Amino acid sequence: MTEQKRALVEEMTRLLGEDAVLHRDADLITYECDGLTVFRGMPLAVVFPATTEEVSDVVKWLYAHEIPFIPRGAGTGLSGGATPFGGEVIISLVRMKALLHVDYDNREAVVQPGYINLALTNSITHKGFYYAPDPSSQANCTIGGNVAENAGGAHCLKYGVTTNHVLGLEVVMHDGEIVELGGVPDAPGYDLLGILTGSEGTLGIVTSITVRILKQPESKETALAYFDSAEDASYAVSDIIAAGIVPAAIEMMDEIAIQGVERATNPVGHPEGLKAVLIMEVDGIAAGIEDQIDEMVKVCERHNVKEIRVAQDDRERGKWWANRKTAFGAMGAISPAYLVQDGVIPRSRLSEVLARIAEISAESGLRIANVFHAGDGNLHPLILFDARNEGETDLALEVGTKTLEACTDVGGSITGEHGVGIEKKEDMRLVFTEEEIDRQLAVRDVFNPNNLMNPDKQFPKPARCGEVKHAVGSGEAHQAVNIH
Amino acid sequence: MTEQKRALVEEMTRLLGEDAVLHRDADLITYECDGLTVFRGMPLAVVFPATTEEVSDVVKWLYAHEIPFIPRGAGTGLSGGATPFGGEVIISLVRMKALLHVDYDNREAVVQPGYINLALTNSITHKGFYYAPDPSSQANCTIGGNVAENAGGAHCLKYGVTTNHVLGLEVVMHDGEIVELGGVPDAPGYDLLGILTGSEGTLGIVTSITVRILKQPESKETALAYFDSAEDASYAVSDIIAAGIVPAAIEMMDEIAIQGVERATNPVGHPEGLKAVLIMEVDGIAAGIEDQIDEMVKVCERHNVKEIRVAQDDRERGKWWANRKTAFGAMGAISPAYLVQDGVIPRSRLSEVLARIAEISAESGLRIANVFHAGDGNLHPLILFDARNEGETDLALEVGTKTLEACTDVGGSITGEHGVGIEKKEDMRLVFTEEEIDRQLAVRDVFNPNNLMNPDKQFPKPARCGEVKHAVGSGEAHQAVNIH
């Protein structure tokens, strides 16, 4: 153990207690990656503060000793945001898992960062309320992690992503200071709440979150639409949106994805040989629901739908959603490994981009399944590979980047809900110029001046080597380069 | 004319042409304030660039010569955001008034900053689309100004404020550099688009705006609910929201406001002696609309509503909205002058805060009318006064601050949609600590390092005199004070 590590363990044990500090290699190995398993590194230690003050104390000490650190929720992230490169301390927030307060009148709840996403809905459902953002990992992921990644989910088409539901944050800053952001309705000044949300642990550690809770819709209908052609399904999606319907969700799975989910833990008995299925849901006032489903069915019929099934009850609906939400994991049934991508495209380019992804698959020889939020244009190509084959992991990563290029080529983006993390740092250059990246880093410097908070994530290294003093504009400071 | 002004006028004339530069006092007087008329100051000059490149050229010259400047749209702002203190150059964007592009498939429009808010809806209505944010000034205000102030409107209850509809911005930065923000779906990295929106001209000059356009709802119903008690009306509002209805709008006018609108240009014949009227609108799929109106009527009946009227057609609905939207101006019919405030409160505290505002009115001797977005908890106390009476303007400003205190006392905020501007700079201390203000100023310094862009707006001066180097946290830089 180095002298630095010895001092760290001693001080963390003093601050948090012995059972709140992991430092042996055998204990640390669980923390060498998050849900993106192709990148790994060992943390220096893992600590488990139980209160905001403990987080603050830990950060103050790390700041004073210039030791980098990474906040971590449930570790379900898919872009490597919580993965250490080596040398960072992981601050796990799983002990801060309380639901602190619910205000039904003003439709707000206050949770600690380690509180599980689905637990919130489960806790307020008896009063007729729910929490809208619903990542596929919602049974395991934490709301703190959701805030860090600005997580999405199937129902974000109608209800928006995490940032649309965060009303206030308590944050421990880089030096241990505890601050409140938002918390008042329509806070004046600059939207720092918006900046913190989706900042992937690089601007502060969220220790309390005030979220909007919604009244459960009076009524809900869910339908499956089966297609013999992914192109037909794509056009149906565009036309449903164009018809002025705002569905709660429209999800799509392609042929390989359907094969996967049907061999996994929640098969629903989709017919054999399908090329695409749409899962379409509408919700709201009961009186309007039937009409909307009817209209969606009509649009699907115009695009050669093979069969439509409407869920008969909540049990059936639940089964269909469980089937959809196991899709990533289900890839294990048909491939030794997979990499999921997270591109976003204008909805009207869906068919074209799916065709391009099929080409990329053919060129590379790797199968690609598609399971995605079709209504949002948020694609999730699942690149199937076998890490035991020499070079295939690298090939899968290359193919992932190519699928993102297919998205940015049509004016899209590289992430809809999974974040940039380690994985897509270099891909940021597909979306931003060097100057634009510098401007973002200048904002980071305000909150994270010595780059100890989740270092080397979310943004690529500046094109020039050395430490660049970030500033906006073409003034002198912009050019200052301090090689070290 | 000073040497500096002579050089400015000469260079601006060279860059933009003679008819694009105003510099004589008689011409400048129109620009000494915006819609908040109690604060005034004379600009050094007013210039009218016609293109992004011209804005950039103007800013580059001003930056090189260290002359402060203020962007201005239609000048309908209500917090003095476009008001010069003296010495600034006003960059008017009214010549940049084109609708550049509409993409119905992807539901986006691109406009120049001087494009009028209502013109967008008028231009796309034949295709069944509209632009949702609808400030009362929508027939005159510009979308650039809406972005600067993060403007709201009656229908923001359901559809959100301007920031929820801005998808991308082209911005001229403090030194004249032209940058693009957003523009791709779900842009990764920090939410700079969100920071720019509502930054009141302090972070950049918006020269092109990509906004979301919405499909017109299939159906719409509007009802007036008349009450003999403002308290009853307040509880009806809370209960409608609590019932799970998401109305497109719920507006409230109190007794004095009703008297005003009935004597102004669009009377609708509200009964005499009312204490409150609610204007309630629901929209969406036709089949659900009747049920929602019925449920809202039932809630109003539980709270002793006196009479309900449902609009028979678009003409009647339009008349009611025109009546509501003249409410501010209508104060001219019952008072020589008025000051409008813009507090926000948790909806459940509506009745209590209205009672407190009535007390403030009684204590001060100034009448206060209330016209506001009740469903949002966004209050607009209209403080009626006569500037000819010695000290009454100052008294009105004091009363305005007291109404804001009544809002922040219950956990509310000082602005919902009008911005901070000059008027509420000091009131920022009701919401933020000195450290929190410093943190916001640190973000401003990234984009506006020499404070030439709309100086001395939106934030109070730091408590200590002199120029403070803003930095976050408790580190050394935070303490550095450079007295000059």
C-alpha cells in the first residue's frame, strides 16, 4: 500500500467507520467498471458516506490531498461514466437511499441520490402518483445516477427526460462546499440546475434531489404492431407523430432483438419471422384514448402492418413492457457479448439510418440488433460480438462509432440518454468543434477547476497536448497553453 | 459629441450604412427604456445590423474599444432588461426579422431574433401548426427577446416556457465570434443552450433561433368561471390541478383587474361586482375534452362558483383571450400608472399569498390588481400609482418588492417570465445567498469576461465594493478582491 493510500484509508475510516471503506483488491474488483464492461480500471478505494455532511467531509479531504474521485450510484450506466481509469476514489452513494419527503399538493418528492428509480413510483402509487422517467434499468438504477446521466426511458417521448423532472438539487462541490440549486419555482438567473443535470459527475456530487411527481393517467392503452418490414414500421412511426398524436411511448424492436427477447426471461409469444414490432402506448383522459389507438392502428394499416394486438389488461401490458425492458440483457441469449449504442436522429430519417446500420453490420460481419425509442428517434444499436475472438472487441467499438456517424451524418447526436462517459469522449468531435469543446471545458473549470471530479470523462482531451487554460472567444487567454 | 462617440458613429456608419445608426438625442429618446418605464437612461447610440455577420462586426469593434452594449428586440420587456443606464450602445435586432426555414416533418422552425412571436403561428397555421409560448405581448414581442427573457405566457401551464421550445441557437459572443449551440437532438455535454436561454443579453446576442413547433390540438374548450370570492377561486385552481387535469391554461383576474379590462378596448360583459374570474382552457383529442371541462366545472361548483360560461365558438374564445391579454394596458383606464410584478409561488399557497398582497395594498394605500397565470402559481400584482404624487413611484417599487417577499416567504421566486433586468437585481438576494450569486457570476465570466454585454443587469453588485474575481468554492481565488 502506498503512503497516500494508507493515509486515505486511515482518514476515511476515521470519518465514515471501518465498514464504509473498501481498499483491498478483492473488494475493489466489483467497481472496476459500470454497465459498459469493455472498459475497466481499478479504483484506489471505495467509500460509502451515509449523509451529505459525510460526502462533504470526504470531498474536502480528497480536495486538500488532490486525489481524484468519482461518484457512483448503482453502476448501471452504459457509457463508463462511473468507471475508474485507476487512481480515483469511488464515492458510492448507495447508503444515501432515503425518500426524504413527498408533497402531493405541489407534486414534488425529495430523494437521496441512492434511492432507486422504481422505488419512488412504488412509494407513491397508492396516492395515484408516479415518477415519469423510466430507464430500462429502473428497478436497479438510482435517481442520483439518473440525474448525472440525464437518463431517459421509454415514456420520455411524451414526458421528457430526467432534466424535465428535476426541480432542485443539493450538491457537494469540488471543494466540499454544500450548495442548493433550483428548489424555487422558475429560479431566476442562469440555469445551473440544467447544467448540473447530465454533467456526469464532473461538476459536483448530487446529495439530494427534488423531483416532479405526476398524477397517474386516468387511462392507458397499449398495442403491439407486427411488421414484415422494418422500413414499413419506421414510416408508421413517422406518420403517427405527424398525425398529431402524442403517444406516451413508441418502441421498436427489430428481427434480431425479437429473437433475443423471446429466448430470454420474459417471452410474450411474438409470431415467428417478424422483421419489426412496435410497442405503442397512449395515456390520458379515458374518453380520448380509444380514438388515439384507433388512429394509430389506421396509420399502421396504411404501412402494411401484419397484425395488431391490444393489451387486454394491466397484466398483459406489464408483460409486454417487461419483455421490452429485458432486451439488452436478452442479447446474452444470442451472443456472448454486446455493446449498446445510443444515437439520436431526426425522426423522419429513421428508415434511412436503419438501412445504413444494416450496411455497417454487413461490412463488419458483426450482427446488430435494434431496440429503441422510435418515437424520439433515439436508436440503440446492439452490436453483438465475441470478446474471445482476437480484435473483435475493438471491431465492435469501431462499429459503434460508425453507427454514431450514421446518426450525426443526418444531423443527429451521439447520445440520447446514456451519456458520453469514457466510451464516447472522442465521438464528441462528431458533434462539436474544438472551440465548442473548449467552451464547455471553460464551464467545467468554473465548477471543477482542478479536474479532480470524474477526470477525463465526457470530453475529449484538447487536440494539443498539455494543460490548456480554457476560455471562451478568440482572445489571448484562449491561446494560452501550459505544457507540463 | 465626444471623440469616442464620433469614432463609434463613423465606424458603425461605415459597417452598416447611414440609415442603420441613430446617435442624435432626439432619435435616442425612444430607447431610454423598455416596457418598464420607471427606469430610464440614454444610450450612446442605437445600431441596426441586418445580418449575423453585421452583428459580429459591430460587436468586434465594440469589444476592441471596450464599449458596453445591449441587445434589444421590440422593447416590450417588463424588467428593464433592454434599458440603458447611459453609455451603452443598443444593438437593435428588428431588421433581422425573417422566418428562415420551417421543417414540418421534424417540427422545427428557424427564425431571426427580430421575428415577431405571433407571426410564427400565423405563418404555419395553414399547415395545422403553431408556436406555443404566448406572452401577452405576443403580437409585438420578438422571439429573440423571448429567448433572452425565457418568456412565458398563458399556455405555459401545459406547454412550458420558452426554454422548453428552443432547440438551437446561433449566438454572437462577447468578442464577435459566431457560435452554434444545440441544434442537434439531445446535444451531449453541458446544457449551454439552457444557460443562454433566459440570460437576458448578458452571455451573448442571439442571431438565429431554432424552435419547436407543435401540431394544433384537435379540439379546444374554454370556460369562464365567475366567483364572489378570490379565495374560492384560488382553491378551485388548486383542486383542478389536484384532480389530475392538465389544463392548457388557467388564468385569474381579480375585482380591480376585471374593472380595468371591462373599461378597456376589449370588454366582454363580465357581470358587475365579481371578485374573481377564472379563464380555463383544455385542449387535445376531441373525445376527452368535454369530460375535462365537466370535471373542472364540478370542482368550481364545490367552491361556490356563481356562474360558468363556455365559449360557443372560436370567435367568443378569441374575444375572451383578447380581453385577458389587454389587462396590463387596461390599467391605464383606472390608474395613471402601474408597475407589474412577476412572483411565483407553490400553487397550494395561492389563497394565502393573495391575502398577504391585499394586506400590503392596505398598508401602503396603493391599489393592487391581480391578473395572473393561476395554474402555474405565477402572480402578476399590478401596483397602481400616480407618478405625479411626490414619492409615489418609489413607494410603488417598495410595494413591488414586498409582494415578491410575500412570494419568497412561502418558498417562491421573484420572476416567472419577465426576467430580473434592472428592476429585480437587488431582489435576487431574496432567493440567492452571496455565494450563490458569485457562482452565477463565475459562469457569466466564462461568456462575458469583461462585462461589456448588458452590464449591471440580472445580478446585484457583489456586497463588497470593487471588482471581484468570481470563482466557485472556498479556495483562494474566491477571496481575491481587486479594488479599483
